Amino acid sequence: MLFRGKMKSALLLIAIIILSACVPSEEVKEATAGNINKNAPYIWTNTQTFPVDLKYSDSFSDQEILNIKAMGAEWTIAVEEKKIFFDHTETQEKSSPTLNLDSLGDDGIFAIYKLKPWPKDLPGSALAVTQLFGRRHNIGSSNEFVRIEHADILINDNYHFFNTDTEGGEYDFKTVILHEMGHFLGLLHKTGDSIMIDSIVPGINKRSPTQIDAHDIAKKFNISLSTVLPMSRVASSAAKKTESVPLATDAGSSVRIIMELRADGECVHKENGTETQRHFLR
């Protein structure tokens, strides 16, 4: 009887292991990066940064430059023109095949780069990447946040984007730029009616921030809007105001955050080289 009891326990354990292996993976996978809060807000605390003098590499076409400017204007329109986020100089930054991504945080240039060849330390499947540099404060507290000090957007020139409704292509350039500008301003991904959806697939066309996006960005920059979100959408707008301040004696932890928008529908977040989130095509 004792032998049979042990056999039953062993068989039960094997069955549990097999069933566990058959459970489908979660839609969102996460990797631990210390004890950070992956949903802590990203905030520009230096209000004098805006409007940023946004430069762009000389590899962009004239049409693409016009579209970049138009998408920057869309974020200003979204907040009822109460704040200009992006100014555009006519001086262009030349892109370099040997671009050092780490050095961008110290160059003092806010820019959108169109790169070919694509940097080797970024996945070839990435349509675009927004890179943020700053400091993470109040780690482990309810008031944890990342103070953004610098940002750049990188566009992968190995993909065929379409810039007008009359040309062929797979990915809408304006949609990708508007999305990445949202990251530049500190917005995270979200589901539902938002330009900040966590995946952009071929043919999708979202060229204006939604009402939720407008309220999210207004909260981040302490802008009062005349419109009020319907109660059904209030829960969807979760951006925090810029009231976060470092706790006493907290100098913050230096961070380099990369948000990769991939052509296969995935979006991967990395902080100091460690993957913290992975969103899958919905």
C-alpha cells in the first residue's frame, strides 16, 4: 500500500508538470529589473526644455520632414494649443553608420534619426526606437518616477514606410512618428482608443492623438483642458501629474530606457540593457 501511495504521488507530480508545460504564455511577459516599478511614470521635470529644438538626420526626404513637423503639431493641437512641444530647426543632423547609442544622452541634441545600416545593438525587427536618458527616483515607494533628461527617436530605414495615401508601402510613417513622439513626451503604452497602443501593424493609420492621449499628456505637463473625459474613459487615462519629487537625499539612479516598436507587432522595453516588458500583438 505504501508503494502504491508513492506511485500515485509520483504520477500526480508528473501530470502537474506536463499540464504546466502546456499552459500558453501570457500576452505580456516581464523580466525583473531589480525592484523597480515598471509602470512608474516618465516625466520631464524641467519645463524649460519645451519646446525642444528637434533636429532630424539628413537621410529624411522633404516629404518625411513635413510629416515629422505635422505630427509634432498634432501634439500641440491635442492640448488646445496651450503648449508647443516641438520646434523644428532647419539645421539637420547627419546620421552616422557608427552611431553610438550611449553617447546620444550626452550630446545635447534632441533628434529624430533615420538610420541605415541599423545599429547592431538594436534588433533588426524594430521599426523605430525611442531612447530616454534620465534618473529613476524613489525606487520602491508609491511615488516612484523616472525624470527624463534627454530623448531621441530612431527610425529603421530598412523598412518601407508610406508618406502619402497614394503611394505603396507597409507602415504609415506618420503613425509611427506620432507614436514615438508620445514616448518622447513620456507616455507609456496602453490599450484601447490611443495612439500609444502597444503594437503597430501594416496598414494601420492613426495620425492624431485621441481624447485620452490629450488628457494623458495634459496631466503630465499640468495643462488644463476645456474638454472633460466621459466617465467611461476616465479609468483609461492613467497618466500622473508632474507632482512627483525626489525623496530627501535621493539622488536617483541613472537610467537609459529603450522602447522598441517591432515590425512583428511586439514592443520591448529595456532599462540599462535589461528587458522589463514585452508586449505582444493583440
